[in-house]
Amino acid sequence: MDMQDFEAGELYFDEPITEEVRQCLECAAEQYAEGLAEQSLMRAYFLEPEHPMVLVALYRFFYYQHRLEEALLVAERVLSVFAERLDLPENWREITEMRIGGGVMISMALIRFYMLALKGAGYLEFRLGRYDSAIERLEKVAELDSRDRLGARSLLNIARDVLGKEMPRSHLSAT
């Protein structure tokens, strides 16, 4: 599937958001430099736990704070929430190009968002030293993104290269 093959429609960040949540996100942006953003972000999350803008803000906060475990939890939350919205299997391993095609009928922008979350989770697992799981996620993105529009193949090659250099030969036969 070509992840760039879509017309501009409603983007994930165009979903309506309450005024209170918008204020929380703005406050978090203003407080970031002082190290006080987390409380506002968590309030936004408790108010709108499935809103893409809130999830992106929370993911970015944890990622830039080098809190990779928490960023991975947010990426997993995105996968769970948007699998349901897109009528995809709960387990990303079960997604096929045919199944993802059904999600395109709902929203190609949300499919891209989902795929980027899967790629991001793979990258985070790589950074956390979970190479097998990282490779599995990146392979799934590469499988579904036939033209590599999301750039998962370069990360996959790096992960495979690191795995080949850091792991014993007996471990390589399992992948």
C-alpha cells in the first residue's frame, strides 16, 4: 500500500477538541522550559484519553524527556485506540494489507497515524535494546508500506545491522 496515496481530508489533528483540553496543551507548551508541562499534559490526557492531539503531545513530551518507556506506553495506546477506530485487529501482528485497506475507507490519514505509531514503537524498542521486537514492528511497517513512504526500511536495516553485530550467531537464526 502506498502511504502517500491519499487526498487531503480530515487530518487527525483536525478533530474537535474541548476548550479546556486546548488550554491544557497550550499551558504545557508554555511550561515546558520550566519543567512543569507534565501536569497539564496529564490533565489533558484524563479529559481526552483518545484524542490524537493529546496522544501526540504526551508522546513527544516523554520522548524528548528521554522517558522512552513512557513514550512506548503512549505509542501502544495509540495503536490500541486507532485499531478500534479503523476496525483493525487489536494485535498489530495480525494486520495484513487487505485488512488495512478497509481502514483506508475510514481514513487514510488515521492509517498513516497508526503506521507511524507502529514505526515509532519499533524505534523506541530498538533504543531500549529490545531488538527482536523492534525488528518485528519495523518489518510489519515495511510489509504494509510497499513504497517505504514512512521510512521504516532504513531503520529496519540499522536494527538488523546492530543485531548482527551485538548478538551471538545462534541468536540470529531465530530472526
